[in-house]
Amino acid sequence: MRHLISAADLTRDDAVLILDTAEEMARVADRPIKKLPTLRGRTVVNLFFEDSTRTRISFEAAEKRLSADVINFTAKGSSVSKGESLKDTAQTLEAMGVDAVVIRHGASGAPFRLATSGWIDAAVINAGDGTHQHPTQALLDAFTLRRRLVGPDAGLGQDLAGRRVTVVGDILHSRVARSNVDLLHTLGAHVTLVAPPTLVPVGVENWPCEVSYSLDKVLDRSDAVMMLRVQRERMNAAYFPTEREYARRYGLDGERMAKMPGDAVVMHPGPMVRGMEITAEVADSPRCTAVEQVTNGVSVRMAVLYLLLGGNEPAVAQNRPAPA
Ligand code: CP
């Protein structure tokens, strides 16, 4: 693997390797000194053309825990406002000696273009592009699901075969939904999408999942219910139900959560809009993994960086924590 552009590019073995490597990284995070020397002397640039809290900070934490030199770039305040192109921006950064570029961009396909254009030699990791893909989000979601549903140690080498995951909300604009459908299918899970008809993408019948318009009908057969934020910034008000109507039909409250099987979990990639897709009661309940997903994101991003940039070196093995 030279780049990570789409969850659809990962085979089952690629994905399980990343999840298993992330388990090793999670053990490093539990140590008093949370650093590995694996990427010492390597430079990673975080190239963010769209806002982010979790993904940007999580990649930066992952890079620093692997001892990489980190450069943070945000389009706001850069020469992008003067009309500089993605190509020129990327080549400017590479001229300073960059080994990997983590890119978030509002245009679907921007990371693919960067990885395949020949503009730069650095490894490219997609941190979210338009409505297309967010592969490290899907990986951290799968990691969280495997830990919760199978267990950290029992989960090693395992996929999510037979697990039932329901993804609810604004599927139309969601790169998280697309990445999760691809990865969860590859890992053997059964995915059901639930959304108002106006927020279901054209062509969804070709995706490897089911579609339902009723959340209430699928709750009792879900091992996990993943709530999505409604991305108002990407939509026209004309095709969106009112907030009240949306919360009534597609929001997850305590009454609906009680219909889920006892060990089923509630997930959210963040940022959450409390009161709309999820009530505070559900968001703050022990069944909700939203904060755990953020913690797990650092380990998963460490694993991806390690496998892309340092995977042929034995640094992680040398630093493998002793069995407890
Ligand atoms: N889940 C996610 O991508 O969050 P941010 O937009 O805060 O990075």
C-alpha cells in the first residue's frame, strides 16, 4: 500500500492488518511514555482545505507519537486565498522535503489526483474529500466495533463477519457513510442505511447494503447504530425536512435506544448536533462510543502512517509492548 485514498481499495487482509497494528499502537498509548521512534527523520504535512477538529488533531497526535516532524497547513491564511492551485501548493510543500501528505479537501477526488498526477512523490492519505471518502474514519469505526463487539485481544486477526450495522441520516452527503459501507462490507458485516428519501443517493441500489426508510423497523436487529450529522452546509433547504420532523423520524432518543439489543452500541463520527440526530441522553450514555472513537482514531492513524511510511522497518516489533 503506497497511498490510502479509499476504503474500497482495502482488501480484507489489508484492513485486518491495519486493525491489528492499531491494537499494538493502542498499547503504546497506554504506556507512561507514548512515543515510538518509527518515523524519526520523516516529515508529514497535514494539508487541510476544510475545517476539522478530530481528524486534524488526531493525525497530528499520531504523527508526533511516531516521532515524525509535523507541518500543519490550513487553507485559511495561506496563499490559496491568492489563487494558488492544489498542484502548486503540494509541490511547494514537497520542495521542503515531505514524505507524506494527509489531505482534507472539499472536492471529491482531490487526494486521488494528488496521489496519481505525478505532481509529488510523497505518500498521500485521504483525511476526507467532499462527499466521497473518509477511509481512516471507517477504519477507526471498524476498530471500535471490533473492540466492543469481539474484544481487543479476541479480535486480533478477526473481521466483523455477521455483525449488523445500521447507518442513519444524511447518507447523500456523507463520505463517512460511503467509506463505512465499503469497509464494513469487506469485513463481512451487513450494513443497512436509514434516511429520508431525499437524503439517499442516486445509485444506492448498487452499493453492498440494504436501504430502509424506517429507523424503528431496524433497531432491534442492529449490533451498532451509527448516527450521522446532517450536513446542512452541503445542501439546499428545499430537500431537507424540518429539524423537528427529522428528529421525530430519524433522531435517536432514549426510547428508541431501548429497542436496540442489550449489547448493541451507538456510534457517531462527530461533530454531533445534539437534539437533532441524537439526544444528550443517548450521546452521554455508556452505550455511545463517540469519545472512544476519537481515542481509537489516534491508534488507527498511527497504524496507517506506520504501514505506509515505516512498514518495512522493524521499529514497531522492537517496541512491541511485553505481553501483560
Ligand atoms: N469525524 C470527523 O471527520 O470529524 P472532523 O470533521 O472534526 O475531523
